[in-house]
Amino acid sequence: MTRRPPPWGRWATNYAGPAATLAAVGVAWEVGVRLAGVPAWLLPTPSAIAAALWEWRVQAPRHVWATLYEVLGGFLLAIAVGIPLAVAIVYSPFVRRVAYPVLLVFQSVPKVALAPLLLLYLGYGVQTNVSVAAIVAFFPIVVNTVTGLESVEPELLQLSRSFDAGALRIFWKVRLPWALPHIFSALKVAVSLAVIGAVVGEFVGSDRGLGYVIVTASASMNTSLVFGIMILLALMGIAVFYAVWFVEALACPWYRPAELEEPSP
């Protein structure tokens, strides 16, 4: 009988390699920039980035919270609109014929071009940034939800109807549980895109948020702070991704994606 490694051993196997790789890249970056004499305004060292973030720490909570609020607001708005629309597309051929071409056209328009229009329509403030985040996150939610709801085995639907189950009961007991893995796959993509959308909105018009800090720091040639903010945005994206992943683990205990499978002994 093969003995399974302890939890700390599995953790070390999964994360020690990536952590060591990141540390090696950081050391090589620091040494290479110093030896090459690259100016700080062009490419700062990791130590300079850390120093810039430490110096900026007093202002950090205000801007981090503003961006996180916009990300979560846009993400929830995209869910509130996208999932009901996907259900309507699945159950109504008319909605499918009307909605899909509009969605494709809307998705093809660069979101950076939409941000100034939203600023004009909605005004200067959080509502514009939340709207941009929602628009960016909207499309994958709709498409994946439709795919999941339509991927139910026909035999399973026929079996459900043979037991006199109505359309509503089939939706709650068959279609929705079957589609949940597809929906959560879309949500993990969408929440990362919402971070991008919120920052794009802050680029166009905002007086707070991490995107606003990037614009102001770039204007003053504070490249170290720009790199630091990008690291914070990456960490925020990872945090919200794993928050959705955690909810998926609770909502879909029967489903275990390949990336969660433990390696065979």
C-alpha cells in the first residue's frame, strides 16, 4: 500500500518550486539592473519597488479599497445581468436570435473606447468604473452559462420529463447543477477581467483607485511606484480568483477540476 505524503509535503511539492522560481527571478532582476546601471525611471530594482510601496503605505488602503469595491461591484452586476440573460437565451429562440448578434458586436468594441462614453453618460465617479468592470466581465459569463445549460445529456432531460417534472423543476434540479462547473469557470475568468475593467475606468476618470495612482505616478516618472501598483493589482486578481474558487468548492462539492486533483502516487 502506497503511503500518501503528509499535507505539508504536498504543500511543499505544489508551491515550493514556484516560490523558489519567483525568488530567483527577483534576485536576478536586482543584480542585473544594478550591474547594467539601468536608470530607476526606466526599470527599477525590486528593492526600489518595495521602498516605494512602503513610502506609499499610508495612502494604500484608500486606493486599494476603491479599486476592490469597483471590481466586486462590476463583477456582481455582470452576474446579475449575465446569468438571467443566459437562461433566457437557452429557453427562448427569439431572445437567442436577438441577443447573440448584439453580444458579439458589443464584445468586439474595445472597452477603452467605451469608457469615455460611459463617463459622459454616467458622470464622474465610481458608477462609471463599476460599469466598465461589469461590461468587461459580462461576455464570458453569458457564453459559458449558455454552454453549461445546454450541455445536459438529452437522455437525462428525457428521464426527468418521464417523471412528469416541469420545466422549472428540471432547471433547478438538473440543468443548473449540471451547468455550475461551467458557470464557475466563467466566473473565475470574469472576476479577473473585472480587475482590468475597473483599472481602465480609473484611467479615464477617477480621483482614487490603483489605476488613478498609476496615471499620477507615471506622470511624475515614479516608475518604482507604478511597478508596485501593478504587483498589488496582480495580488488583488489572485485574491478574488481564489475567492471564487473557494465558493466553487462549497457550491460544487461533487465536482473536482483537474487542477485540484492530487497527483497519483
